[in-house]
Amino acid sequence: MPNPPDLLMLRDKLRAFAAERDWDQFHSPKNLSMALMVEAAELMEHFQWLTEAQSASLSAENKQAVSEELADILLYLVRLSDKLDIDLLDAALRKLEKNALKYPAEQVRGSAKKYSDY
């Protein structure tokens, strides 16, 4: 399944953004995967000391900051998938199908156990 137009548009904008700055030379899969994890860690910082309830009801300011970290994660993820020529949507849909087999709803409903524990 090809990427939808929105993902293709984002991929193309990222290509142009990197090219305009001569950053393509730095966008190896290794570097992009590391940058992706740094952004994921920055996202976690916003939730680090919150209770479950607090994490579900962020202030407008915190929600804006979280949205920017999520955007950074998406941008690096799309850029990495482009560099590796991976159809991100297709990969996600295939993984969802695989997870459905690993975690049959009738066996795991309401449980947080790993598939190897049931």
C-alpha cells in the first residue's frame, strides 16, 4: 500500500528542508535513529513526574510542548523511513496485523501481559 498523500507531502517537504540546508549528508539511518530516540526522551521528560491522572490532563502550555515533541518524532520517523525506502504506512499496517495474531482479543482483553506470558 503506498503512503497516503499527506505522508508523501511531509516526506517531500523534509527532503527539501534538508537539501536547502545541505543536511542530507548528516541524515544517515544511524544518525536519524539516534535523533529519533533523543526526541522520544524529550517527550518522556514532560510526563516523568506526573501521576497517571495528571498525564491525561495536561495544561495548554504543556500540551503545546508535547505536541512539538510529537512533531519532532514524526519528522524524524518519516525522514528515517524515507532514507531506508520503507513505506511507513504499509509497515505499520503489517505490524498491526502481526500484533493482532500475537495478541488475540479474546485472550488478552483487559490484560497488560506480554504475549509470551499467556
